[in-house]
Amino acid sequence: MTSGLAGLSPGWRVFLEPAPWEAGWLWLMVPIVVAVCVVFKTIRTPALKAVPRAAGFLIVQVLVFMALAAAGLWLLVELVV
């Protein structure tokens, strides 16, 4: 007989069994980036008239650099592993 929590087996072991990857989850990054960039530029830009252009530029910049970082990490994994 086991005592306490020692006898319980976890339903999902995070590092041993990664969460299933679905293609739809990647697209959830876009609305988060848009929301963060619009809020950031609204706070930082002195004139509200300039916010849409500045936020649009920042959104494109963040998404491009995230894609480049993902491609670089994928290439690193493919070359090393």
C-alpha cells in the first residue's frame, strides 16, 4: 500500500510527453502580436494619427523576425541533431 501522493501517476508528464502540435495554434500568434503592438504604439506615439502606420510597421517587423528566428532554430536543430 502506498502512502500519500507517491502512488498517484500523473496524467500528463510535461517534459516526457510534449503536448500534441496542431497547425492551428501557430495562427494564434498573429492576434496576440497585433494587440501588443497596437497597445504599445498607442502608449508610445505622441500623436494618435500616426499610430496605425507605426503599429503596422511594428507588427510586420515582429512577425518577420519571429519567422526568421523560427527558421534559424529549425536550421540549427536540423544541422546539429
